[in-house]
Amino acid sequence: MASASSDTNNTAKVPTSADSGQIDRAAFIGWVAMVIGMFLAILDIQIVASSLEDIQAGLSASPDEIGWVQTSYLIAEVVMIPLSGFLSRLISTRWLFVMSAVGFTMMSVASAFAWSIESMIWFRALQGFLGGAMIPTVFATTYIIFPPAKRNTASVMIGLIATMAPTVGPTLGGFLTQSLSWHWLFLINVLPGLLIALVVGMTLHIDKGDRSLLKGFDFKGLIAMAVFLGSLEYVMDEGPKDDWFDERAIVYGTIICVIAGLYFFWRMFRYDKPIVDLKSFTDRNFTMGCVFSFTLGIGLYGSVYVMPLMLGRIRGYDSLEIGIVMAVTGISQFLSAPIAGKVTAKFPPRVVLGFGLALFALGLAMHGFNTSEVSFHELIWPQVVRGAAMMFCMLPVTDLALGTLPPEKIKNASGLYNLMRNLGGAIGMAAINTLLDKRIDYHFSILSEHISPASTAFKNHLATLMARYSQMGIAEPHAAAMKTIVQIVTREASMISFNDVYLAMAATFVVALLLLPLAKPARHAAGAEGAH
């Protein structure tokens, strides 16, 4: 594979010629194991999210502390993702993935046997950091070992796995917690994690490490990147909980984020051997692909976050019931993946992506008119549309972003591309929480205007409730009736606010659709020639 001469030391020739359209069987087996490893890494976020209350009770943690079980994982993961490009060039893709899988598995065991909330937070941070390399290396490996004619099929599998994991996470998490215990949320990773490391170590010989990269290693850039991304993730995750800048820690975190970010970007463009090469953003398609990846992060992680929250608050569903409802999205993704793959192979990526973005906006907008009596039947079709839309978005956007880059840039670019999806999820969820809080207060104030003696409907309902509570022998029927009415108003205000959030997410996808013409048509032929 003829690539840039500067990269010949750290990128070996793939086992078989991509020009012949054949893929080495051993490399393919290793790639399949990598995809499963990526599934575990993505799954571990949502599988835990559905059972945080059980973990909180098991570790005697406070409500404020338990959130760090997720936050620590996400902060550490978001630091590793862009770093993975450098590490794969340093020690090779194979050994980076093996070390990542083994580290992820070890920290899964440690998390299962955590003895306090503090130990759990540290183990989860290490789990996120060590396992974070499993995600971007899969994307990079796909564009290394697969010839252009077969990349679409490979992308179908990656897209399905990457989007299925957050969807089935709540279902699997609720089942494991209720059937066994919360410890099995982590122990379930042990056997597959070890098998994945073994298989990848034995089969994936696609490149060699280049130890010379350690000369002039950018430690300052690494520290700046870690501080910048870590503080950004912290501010985005904790800001909505603490009313943003009303909390001193958020103010300090923002200041640190800005300073570290400015220094990081300055150094990446000035240093000879930057820890992350940002020059890939000079490619317009890669930049636009990252914009669309960011948008998909909002839709993917945002919708998976909002749905359980809505069903729990409004309908009182437990984690297993929520998982059953959300399984519809996963089924839709699974059934639509082959269709999306065939469509992506026949039509230009921009056309397919445009259809996917429009379909995703429609699916989110269909959620924007729910009532407080919403049930499984009303949620089926919006989830079917959204699940199918994800596959029509995920496949072409990856091809758009990475398909025409030269091979020596793919490893680094893959990390940046995946980072944008995670940042989209983090920033999207922060915006969702903020919007939700503001809209609940707004709608509650509007609805509460009808709770007055001047309202005939209010007086009649209050009298009915008081009569019912009097018959039940409640000592203060008026107070009990007023409490019930306030709960009803809060529920309805919350439901309308959830609708507002869904419509806001739909608007985000409409904006992304309007930006689509800025991406250039992908030149598959040129990309294929430049890649070999």
C-alpha cells in the first residue's frame, strides 16, 4: 500500500492486496472481534445509566455522588479517543486494542467489587480511559483492511453496533439488575473482553508500531488536551445540575477549560509533532462529517437519555419496562441496516445522509406531541422512524468524513471523528437538561394560573377530590387535594417540556440538513486511488 513515505515505518502493508478486492481471513476475524469490543465500550455507558439508583444504594452514596459513576467514565473516555491515533502509530493498532480490551476488562472486575463510591469513581475513570481506544480504532481499521468496494458492508455492521449499544443498554441493564444484581453490569464484560483481546492479538497484523514517535513527544500538548476535554466534559455534565454559573466549581471549570483549550489549539498548530494532528480539518468533507457526527451524537445520546427520563417521571416505569419500550428502536435499527447498506451503496453519501437527517428530524418531531397518558403503542412509530433514520445517517456520514482521506491520516482522523460524536452527546445532554428545567418552570407558571378560585373547573375538581379524601378518612382533605392538583400540574408541565425538548432536537437536525450542501460530493474513485 503506497502511502506517504513518512508513514512507512508505522503502517505495514495489509495482509492482502485491497486492489484485488480480497481481505485476509485472519484480519477479518480480528476486525469482527474489534467491533464486538467497541459494542462493549459503548454499551457500558447506558447499561449502567439504567441502574444508578441500585448502585447508589449498594455503595451508600448520595444523589450528588452517584452521578460521578457516569461522569468519570465519560471524562476519561473523551480524553483517550483523540489520543488513540497517536498510540496506534506508536505501538500498532493490534497492541493498542489488546491493551485497551484487557484494561477495560480488569477495570470492569474492579468496578464490580468496588467497596465505596470513591473507589467506584476511580475504577470507572480508568475503565473509560483504558477502554476508550476500542471505539476509534475500529473505524480506522475498517478503512485500512477493507477495499473501497467492501467498506459499505463493513460500515453497515459498525453503524448497527454503534447505534444498537446505547439502545439495548437500558433493557439489558434493567434485566441484569432485577434478575441478578448491579455487580453483573460490570461482570458481564469479563469473558467477552478476554476473548476479544485474545482473538485480536492473534489475528490483526495490519501495521507496526514506530517507537521513534517518542522522540519529541508532546507531553505539554497531552496535558493541555486532557485538561481541556476533561474540564469541558465536567462543565457540560455538571453545569445543568448546579444552575451553571451559580456554582463556583462550574465557574472555575469553565475558566480552566477556556485557558487549556486556547493553549491546546495554539500548540497543536505550532508544535512540530503535535499529540493530535488537526490538519485533517482542512479537508472540507472531514470537517462537515465531524459536524454531522456531532449532530448524530445529540440525536443518539440525547434521545436515549430523554426517553427513560420521560417514562420514569411521567409514567412511573421501572428500568425493565423502559428497556422494553426502547427495544423498538433497536429492532428498527437491526431491520433497516441491510436496507440502508444497499441504499448507501447505490446513491451518493450526501443524498443518503440528507434522507437520514430528514427522517431523524421527523422521528424526533413525532415525539413532540405526546400526552401524559403516552404508552407503548403511541411510542412505536416515532421510534421505528428514528431507529431507521439512525442507520441512514450513520453509514454515509462515516464515508463522507473518512472515505477520501489518505491512509496516513485515517488513524488520527478517526479519533477526532468519534470525539465529535461524544462531544455532541455531552453538550446535547447538557442543553437538554437546561432546556428541560427552564421549560418546566415556564409551563408550570402558565398552568398554575388556572389554579384560582375564579376557575370553575378548578373549584369543581378540588371539591371532588376533597369529597373523595374525606370518605377515605384523610384528616386534612383540602391539603391533600391541593397537593394532588399541584402534582397534576407538575406532571403536565413536565410532559409539555419533554415535547419541547424533542422538537428542539428535531430543529437541530433540520439545521444540519440545511448545512449538507457545504459538503462536497465524495469522489470514491479518487479516494480509492489515493488509498493504495
